[in-house]
Amino acid sequence: MVRQFDRELADLKMNLLRMAEAAEQAGQHSIASVLNRNSELAKEVIIGDLAINDMELEIDEQCLKLLALRQPLAKDLRFITAAMRINADLERIGDQAVNIAERALELNQRPPLKLPIDLKKMADIALEMVCTSIEAFVHQDPQLAVQACQRDVEVDTLDDEYINKLLNFMLKDTPAVGRALHYIIIIRNIERIADLATNVAEDIVFFVEGKVIKHRYKDGMLSTQSV
Amino acid sequence: MVRQFDRELADLKMNLLRMAEAAEQAGQHSIASVLNRNSELAKEVIIGDLAINDMELEIDEQCLKLLALRQPLAKDLRFITAAMRINADLERIGDQAVNIAERALELNQRPPLKLPIDLKKMADIALEMVCTSIEAFVHQDPQLAVQACQRDVEVDTLDDEYINKLLNFMLKDTPAVGRALHYIIIIRNIERIADLATNVAEDIVFFVEGKVIKHRYKDGMLSTQSV
């Protein structure tokens, strides 16, 4: 009986990993569709989101069944409830990728802009946060999860910096205002991906350690040591 | 034993209602702080968010305790898992209110702008969606919840319309670009509040009827009749 439950938990973990990979890949492809002006790739991200939505519903059902039939306790209970939340956040990362891909479709129809920002740098950090969170989940490593959370500050700093730079750019080059605004929205979407990765990482710390770090590690209130 | 559990569920419901009211009020005040150029009110929203964060953690703990100690089934299980999700979304509505209040603090230091948009109209719909969702929760009324979801289209339409109008405004009045961009970010925050209200409403339908409508009612795929 116990071994059957362990198999079911392992199966849930596998599905959540597949979901995480799909969401992270959607993020990567959406950014590539902007940087390489690849509208085909953007369309793939948009269509591919339907599969991510289906995965979300499937994982949710799996979690509810486990809660109802197995009535888990302690760490198993925390794992399943964390899985439900991580699942929802991964789906929202997929939605952000769709938003970025939609902006790519608009931008790719118009002449390229030479902008004073490094979109790849910002996206790389946000998507690395997603990867680190997933790794923390696989290895049940709360230190790694806290590391992911802490990188959110870097993304927030770039968010402010790039939006200011784009503002100045818009003031100088008014015909480019429309296109620059698409980039501002993309930057906000990347910032949201970093926020969602932070949520995922917080849920991993909670699942592994039973400690809530949400709302508590910001402004240096929590160091990796204190977890 | 059963009556004690019922009391605990009623207590959870009361806490969730208090949380919903706090989040909705934060939204109202944040918009008022922009429209009435009231920086004191904006500061209240920002400080008040700490209490909303605390409420989130408290409700979460309450849900986990109920899952562990009561091992609920069927509708009770759906209620508690929906409560966990609704709780997280209400907290994020509070975060959006903070974002709007922060923009108000910036905008209120600079001369007012006469903009070609009706921010109040858009915010009213989004915050009405939050209220309708809460009402649907109190009365366990899935039809009301679906009504809330369906208003999301109106907010999305205004989002597109207002961003285009602000773009044109920026092209004509370049010294106002910085301030107009604050308004664009506020519009995106309002749109997020409507999205989060939609998530809450979806979870209410799931809790009451056991039906998943997420990803399924858009583009006219689901009418109020079919729920």
C-alpha cells in the first residue's frame, strides 16, 4: 500500500517536472522569437500553451485525487499542496511566454530597433531562476531555492534601469515609441517570470523544510545561512 | 466531532472574506490615490500590504492544518484547496494595489496630465469583478462567478484601447512620456487585478460544482447556461 502511494508521488513529481520544462522552454523560445525576429517560433509558443494548460488541469486532478484517496500527512501533504501551487505558477510562466510571443509577432512585422538594453541578459537571469527552482525541487535543496529567490533583486534592478533607458530613447526617437512600448511590456513580462520563479522557489522551501519564507527573505531579512 | 469541523470551515471562510475585503479595499484606495492625487492614501496602501501578507500566511496555515487533521473529502476538500488558491490570488491583488500606489507617489510629485482615457471606468470593472467573485463565494453561486469571469473581456478591450490612446498621446506630447508611461503600467496592473479576479471566480466554480472551467470559458466556449 505504502509503495503504491510512493509510486503515485513519484509520478506526480515526474509530471510536475515535465510541466516545468515545458514552461521554461516556452520562456526561452518566446525570448528567442523576439531576439532572432522568428515569428514561426512565436506562433509555436502560442499554440504550445494549450498543451501547458492541459498539463495544469491534469496535475491538479492528480493532486486532488491523492489528497482525497491517500489522506497524506506531514511532508507528503506539504509536497502535494506545494505541487498544486507550483503547477499554477508554471502555467502562468507559460502565459507570460505567450504575451512575449505576441509582442514578437507585432515587432517582427516592423523595422528592427537598436535599443540601449540587453534583453537577453535580463531574460537569462529570469529563466535561470526558473531552472534553479526546478533543480532545487529535484534535489529537494532549500539553499538552491533561496538562491533562486535572491536573484529576483537583479531582475528588478534591470527592470528599472531598462524602463528608464527606453523612456529616454522614446523621448529622442518619437517614431519608435510604439515599438519601444512593446519592449517595455516584454520587460514587464520577464519581471513577472522572475516573480513566478520566486513563488515556485518559496514553495519548494516550504515543502522540504516546512518553513514559510514568503514575504520574509526580502531586504536581506533572510540569508541562505538562515534557512 | 463533525460540528467542530463545520465551525473550523466557517472560521476559514470568515478569514478568507476578511482577506478578500482587505485586497479589494487596497485596490480601491490605490486607484483613488491616483485619481485624487492623494499620496497619504497611497502610503496607507503600501503599509497596509504587510497586514495582507500576514493574513495570507495565517490562512495558509489554517488550510494545511485542516487538511492534516480533518482529512476532508469531496466538497470540503475542494473548498480547502480552492481556499488556498484564492488566498494566494487575493494576496497578489494586494501586490498590484501596491504597484499602483507606488506609481501614484511618483505621479503626484509632478504636474497633472489631462489624458484621453477613463482610468476609473476600467478600475471599476476590475474591482467589481473582485466583488462579484467574493459574492459568488459567499452565496456559493457559480453563475455569479462565471459572470465575473466574462467581464474580463471588457477589461482586456479597454486595456488595448487605452494603451493605444496613450501611445498616440506620447507621440504628440513628448515631455509627458514619463508620466504617460506610469499610466500604462497602472493600466497593466488593473488588467492583472481582473485576471486574478477571474482566477478566484474559476476556483469558486470548481469548489461549488466540482467542474473545472479554467481555460474553457474563453472565446464563448462556455456560457452561463452551460455551467
